[in-house]
Amino acid sequence: STQSRSSAASDVYKRQSQVGTNLVNKLRDAITAGDAEAIAEAANALATCADASSKADETGETDHRPAMIKAGGASVVTELLRANATPPEGAASRAAAECATAALRGARFIARGAEANIEALVELGVVQLIAEAMRSFPQHADAQQWGCAAILALCWRAKPATHDQVRESGALKCVVEAMRMHPQNTKVVDVACGAVWNMASSAANKKRCGAEGGVDVILQALKDHQSNVDLMKNAFGALWTLTANCAENKYPFRDPAGMQVLVDAVAVHKDDADALFQAMGALQCIAADRESRELCLTTGFLAIAIEVLRVHREDVTVMKATCGALRNIVIFTGCKIACGELGAHEAVIAALQAHPGDEALAQDACGLIRSLGVHLPNRTLLREAGAIEELLASLDRHMESAAPTEHACRALWELILNDACNERCGENGGTELMVRALKQHVTVAGLVTAACAALQILTVVVANRGRAAECDAPQAVLDALNAHEDDATVAERTLRALAHIAAHEGNQIKCGALGWVAATVKTMGKHAENAAVIEAACGCLLYTSDAADDLLC
């Protein structure tokens, strides 16, 4: 019956809850008795159960941690840590180290992946106690390992106040010191890198971590533990977080030796997609620094990144991170040239084709194509590899979203400065797609600027002027001008586009009927001090003022 099933389920729940409760009570009794060996044993038993419970979603086992928390487990573990964090000298100190280490294990596994448990521990002051314990036992590798592990768990999705505590308590410095004190201990270094990865998500923490030497010790870890892929993932992830929007932490990578260490580690793990994702994310941030871009070429990273595009084409996360890194790297002219020689144009187009529906990849790939196209010979290579067709396809696919649409427009704007690219773009519907983009996103200034710039270049070709009239380009461009009448950049681009469109004889009357002369004169009044806008307006009036009715304005 339903009642009996409910009763049976309740009995199971009670038995499961009893496991966690019993472990907490056993630890509490051991602490009361004052037997250090029994305390360590009970604390480790609780930690082991909490470890298994933290993986319950993966294994299907029971999570006993809610029962532990309800029975006061967080308080008991915190009190154990408090009692042993600052011990006396001698034999008592060694016993305290073992008890403190067991408490750190318990805190780590109770907290792991459980936000409510993290909050409970933080409110009890566990962050400060972890820092004290790590400072008290600097030579005790296990204490350092589990101290770093506890900080890693507590900083997972942590609130700003927790990050502040980690910094202000000195726990952040303790993690860096653990790597410095135990550089060859794989377990310590691995979990410390993971802790830095989580801690440095706070802007203040990443700066403090860099100031304490965090970037240097992670760079040393890359050198010392290059063959350990799991450690490398944590180290790459930590570097990504440390260097994101933090110029101060990029200093080692302005030196050839520092950059070479990172590149060598990436080369060793270029077949591991997870490691590559983290490494490319880090290099994207590092290459935002001007001084590091040239080193990406001389240290061999550029060739590795292009190979990654080819080999891992089916992995969209790796493609996004790699395209993002290359976008920043090829700002350096030498890298643009080398990319053409290394076949980057073919690799990035293949990546776009492999993941046509991914908007984020479309943005990064289009951005990379645009940067490559700044180097004139690359425009021909890109055209021959099918870049025009793929960019237009991407523009069409992602027309509903402003960001990928703008990136595609900007890439096309760069490539169609090449006459052959311009003709191909017009023949494949480029003019019509630019007008669609204008209509769809008329309120987005950056997109409007890019689309109008592309229209301006497209309509240098006479055939494209006729196409522009057929798809209502004069009205779309006028609407864009009116939507951004105070924006000088948009004003200049819309007027220059219209000047080329109106140069087509059949378009002049249409432009006049829409009121383009009045709009142009109004824009000149608004931007009278801007020479570029006035020049564009005069070019526009040269053609649109042929419509006699508009001269009345």
C-alpha cells in the first residue's frame, strides 16, 4: 500500500541520516575524551564519508552531509580546527598537526559543491582558522594540501564576503606559500593551483595573489610538473583567472623565458581537449598584452594554435578558446603574416563550418578572420578558401543576434576592400544581408557602423547600387541615421554609404522622396565641428540634392 511504501522510505531515510549523525557524535565524543589518536581517526572517518557524499550525484550513493550539518558537523569540525590551529611545541604539536589535517579534510569535503555547507562553515570563522593552521604547520605537506583543498572548496561560487575573508585572513598568501614550500609535492601543487583558480575570480584577490608571487609559483609548477595533465589543467585555469583583466599579472609573459615555459607545457598536452581549453583561455588573456604577442610567434605558440584548430575542429569549446587567443595574437603584424603561411585561413573557416549554430564561436571566428584580413595577401587567401561565402552564411544564420551579426559585418567590411572579394560578396547576396542587418538591429550603434561601412564599400561596384535600391537600402540607412543622430561615427558611415547608393541614377529620386537632403542638412548642423561628418555630408548632397523637391529644405 501507499502507506507502507511511505513508511519504508522513511525508515531508509532515518538509517541514512543516522550514518552522518553517528560520525559527528563519534568525533564529538573523541574530542571530549581528549584522545588525539581517536580524534584524528574519527575526523578522518567523517571526512572520508563526506568525500563519498560529495560525489553522490555522480555515483548514485547517499549524500550524508545534510545529516552531518544537522547534527552540528560544521561546528564540530570548526572547533577541532580551532583547538589545533595554533599548537604548543614538541610532541603535542605533531599530534595537533594530525588533528588539524583531519579537520581540514573534513571542512574540504563537507564544503565541496554544497553552497549551504560553505556558508555554514564560513559563518563559523573557518577561513581564518584554515589560514592559522597552514601558518602553524608549514612543513607538514598533508596539512598544506588539505588547507589548500579546503580553500578551493570554500571559494567555489563564493560570495564576495568569502573572497574578502580569504584575502584578509592571509589564506591566499598561505596557498602561494604552500606551493613555494613544497614545489615538488604533486598533491600540494595540484590542489593549490585549483585553489588559486577559484580564489582569483575576485578582482582584488587576483591582484593580491600576483603581488604575493602567485603567477611565479604557477609558472614554476608548469616547468616542474609538465607531464601531469591534471595538474596542468589546474595551472592553466589558474593562469587564465589571474591574467583576465589584470595587466599586472602578465609580467612573466613579456619575457621570452616565461612565455616559453607556458608554450612548452601547452605543446606537451596539445592532444588533451580539456587542458587546451584552459591553456587557450589563459593565452587569450595574456595576448591582450602588446608585449606578449610577438613572443607567441617566436616561441612557437602560433603554429601550435593553428594545429589545434585543425586537430580539435569537432570540439567547439576548444575552437572558441583558440579562435579567441588567435584574435588577440594576430593584432601583431608578424603574426598576421605567419598565419597566412601556416594556413590559419583554412583552419578557421573549417571551424566555422563544423559548428554553424554556435554564436560564440561565430563571434570569435569572424573576429579572427577580420584580423587576418588586415594583411592584404591574406584577403586573397581567405577568398580562395571560401571565407566570403562562409561569412555571409554566418551572417544569415545568426541574424537575430546582434553580437555575431556585428562581427560578421566587420569581417566582411575588412575583406571587401579587396575588389575580387567585393564582387563575390555582392554576387552572393552581401548587399541584401547588410540591409537586413541594419533593419534588424537599427538601435545597435556598433553594428550599424559596420553594416553601413560595408554597404559603402559594396556600392563602389555599380551592380551593388542597383541591388541596394531593390532591397530598400536608402530607407534602412536613413532609419539608422535617425536612430543615432547624435553619434558622429554612425552619422559619417551612414552618409558615406548613402552617397555611393545615390550615385546610382535610379536611386537619387528615391532618396529625395525619403527626405535624405533634409536629414543630411540636419546632421551637418548637429556635427558642424566634425570634419569627417561634414565631408561625408557634402558627398551625400552631391547626389541626393538632384531631387528638386528636397532642395526646398
